[in-house]
Amino acid sequence: MFDFILQGFGVALTPLNLGLAFSGALLGTLFGALPGIGPINGIAILMPLAYTLGLPAESALILLAGIYTGAEYGGRMSSILLNVPGDAGAVMTTLDGYPLAKQGLAGPALGISAISSFVGASIAILGLTLFAPLLAKVAVQFGPAELFTMMVFAFASMSVMMGKDPVKTALGAILGVLIGTVGVDSGTGIQRFTFDIPDLYDGIDFVVLIIGMFAISEILLMLESRLQHGKTGALPVIGRVFVTMKEILYCKGAMLRSGLLGFLIGVLPGTGASVAGAVSYTTEKRVSDKNNTFGTGDMRGLAAPEAANNASAAGSFVPMLTLGIPGSGTTAVLLGALMLYNITPGPMMFSEHPKVAGGLIASLYIGNIVLLLLNLPLAGFFARVLTIPRWALVPGIVILSFVGVYQLHSDMGAIYLMLGIGVLGYLLRKLNFSLATIVLGFVLGGLMEENLRRALAISGGDSSILWQSGISQGLWLASLLLLLGPFLLSRLGKRKTRTA
């Protein structure tokens, strides 16, 4: 393995590949920072260009992998500064990132986010280097039934987010699942909640949902403030722009725990950064949130999902390189890029194409350092976004929202749907619903339904397949403990109090 990595660095450290790694990291950061673009669209835009330019397979993959990891870094910017997630994996970042920005700590928040991303990605890349073949064998044990119970566990983890109003949190998750069912059912061809509207036949696209639910509703809240108070409100005060060593040490436990957890989730095919972010945030909240500060601007609540997101992104390379199974939607596109070069990922890739596999892994180390050096000094610069006057910021968000949706669909129907979802998001925010739980319900519900159908198709309709394996039984038990644990502990505490 040591010789293999040395050979990989020999490939990655050539001037061409170093330049491509830096370019990919920079472009990925920009793609991630713009809501609605994200890593998949960034790779899809540049993949034909890389092939047309005649880049070698290892160079093309280094460029595209740099875009992928850079976008995971960049997605946090709009989440922290504007409360608009750049992609699905950045939804949990808004919960504590945006409150920190409103407290004048946008710079430190961006700094903690960059360092957490670096730590999480470093853990995952080291795991990819040392344990890829072993983890691939474990990942194969996760069939549709096990992935279904994994989604159940993720929903159970959301119980930690219920806070003071569990009813609204549960309703939000259910609403997200229902939104995810809109469209023509791929298995039966039956229309679900389409109301004979052709624009709904393909379902509701995630980009349309995320931009409408967060960006448009945020604009409506700004306009409401303008109408009520005759002004857009005072601009946030920009305090410190650099993170302190004390804050880094305060978050070190959250970074390490979430980085490891995110990597393990990323290894499982079909999960991705959104699942890793949700599970890591709720896990860290249970472990660390003794004073109920998560959701109000706690640095650890920001560090946990950021470390997990980037660890998951690197972890998703394990099943792609060792099994030929994409670990996420983005690695599915990267798999297609390898197919263009007649390279089939799988167990033999490390021996048949060592330059490609080794160069990719080495470039992840280099790209991770480049992204940290690129993002930390610019934290103060990005934080200045909050000082842009609202009369200039609101039209800018509107333009980005419209362009982001239209460039994907080229259809005014998607624009109208985005505006409708924005109004719904505005009403839900006025009623104090958590938009994060709605989006997580949307993402996890689709994965849950897909794996449930596959499992039942394999078993011929026998539902016992969902709890036959040891992995499934362990996840069911963990889910029950998450749901019933707090209730049982509170009852036990009351009984001890009465006895005393």
C-alpha cells in the first residue's frame, strides 16, 4: 500500500495534475457556493470539456474529484451567510451556521466550517487509503433491506431535533416525505398527487424545492420586514473574522466523531452527504448538547455536519473504486466519466489501473490541503457578504434562484413551482416549522421507498426480509433506543426524584 501511494503521488504531483487539482478545488468551491448548481452539475458541465481536451484518464478524474470535494466546501457559504443551502448535504449547516452569522460570527463560523471539513475529509481519505478493500467487503453486506433500515435509523435520529415542539418536527418530516412522492410512480406508472398538471409528472426536483423553501421564503421574510418597519433592518455586525484555537479545541470532539461517522456512512452505497449530515448532527446533539444550545449558534452544531459531509464525500469513493458501485449521485457521474475512458471500476482496478486509482487518492490529499489554504484566508472576505445592503442582496438572491432553476429545466413551470414552494416555506417559517426536517424527509423518504421496493421485490413480497439479517436487527434496535430512550430516562429520573 505504501508503494502504491508513493506511485500515486508521483502521478498527482506532476505540474499538469497539480494545476488541475487546484483548478478543480477552486471551481468546485464556486459551484458549491451557488445554490442550485452543486457538485453533480459542476461535474456534468466540465466532464465533456475534460474528455474533449484529450486529458489522460487520471488527470480528468483528478479535476472532477477536485470539483466534487471543493463543492462540499463551498456549499457551506450560502448556508451560513444567507440561510440557503448550496446542496442537500448543507441543509444541517444552516441550523447553527446562520444563527452564528446573525450574531456577528460569520468569519469564525466559516473558519470552523473549513477546518471541520478538512478534518472530516482527512479521516475519510486516510480510511480510503488503509481500509478500502476491507470496507468494500462490509459494504457488500448492505442490501436493500439493510439500507431501508438505515433510513429508518436516520428518521429515528431526527427525533433529537424535535426540541420543544415534537409535533411540528414530525409533521415537517411527514410533509417532506409526501412532497417526495409527487409524480408518476416509476414502478407502477400511477400518478401520485399530480392533479393532472404535466409539470408535476416528473416529480419535484430537489433544486426547485431547496431554492423555493429556503431562498424565496427568506426573500419574503425580508420584504415583510421592510413593509412592517419601513426598513430592511440593521445590517449584521461583522465581528471577528478569524477562528481562535480555543474554538477549534472546543469543537475537536465533534469533528473527530462526525468525521468517522460520516466516512462509515459514505462507504454505504446510496446514502450520501445528506444522510451523513443528519445522522452526525443528531448524534452530536445527543452527546454534547447538555445546555440545549444546538440550533441557536453552537460551534459544535456547525462542526459536526461539516466534518461528516466531507468525510462522506471521500468515503463514497470506496464502493466506486473497489466494487464499481457509486456511493452517491456525484460518484455515479464520476463512474460515467471513467466509462468514457473504457475503465471499469471494480476489484481489479487497483492492479489494472494503478495510475488512475493511486493518482486519485493522492490528489484527494493534495486537494484537501489546497481547499483549507484557499478557504481559511478568505473567510473574512466571504463574511462581508452580510454587509451588502438588502436592496442589493435581495435582487441578487432572486437572480441566482431563477437562473439556478431555469438552467436545469429550461421551463417556466419550474419557476412557478419554485415560487409556490417559496410561499409555502414562508408560511411554515411563520408557524415555526423547521425547514430542515422537511428537506430531510424529502431526501430520506425517496431513498427509503426505493430500497423498500427493492427488498420486497427480492423476497417476493415477504416483509420478514426487513429484519432477517444481523445488520438490520441492530439498526432496528438502535432506532427503538433512539425513539424510546429519552422517554424511559425521563420516567426513571422522575421515579428517582419521588423516591428521594
